[in-house]
Amino acid sequence: MNQTERVKQMLRTRRAVCATSFLAVNMPAARNRVGDLRRKDWVIDSKHRCQDANHEHDTYQIEYRLISEPGAGQQSMAMG
Ligand SMILES: [Zn+2]
């Protein structure tokens, strides 16, 4: 699985993925992959700060949330 596929999988299977989670699986460039996906019409939210109590971030960490992906048509995913 290449990095882009890995990023897709993480976004699909988790409520939110922060930079630390990408680093934990050796993907420091995940942010760039998110940019690639956005150019391919993936809608990925990065407006929220990571709230994962287990992470204990010292600094502000953006978390990424998959809103919709191409092929999902007009159907919008329910947002928790
Ligand atoms: Zn985090």
C-alpha cells in the first residue's frame, strides 16, 4: 500500500486523524498526501484541533476529518 492509500484508509476508518497519528505510522509527509487528495476532490476538514486525550500535545495539532470522497455523489456523510 502506498502512502496515499494509507492516508485514505486512515481517514476512512477513524473519526479524525492528527499529524501525530500519521507520524506514528511513519508518514511525516501525510500532510502533502492530504493536499493531493484535496486536488482530487476529496473533502477533508482541518479546522479542528486534536482532542485526543491520549496524545497530550504540547502544541496545537490539526486533525484531519474525511467529509466526503469522490464518487460519494451528493450524499453527505453524517458529521458526528
Ligand atoms: Zn493528536
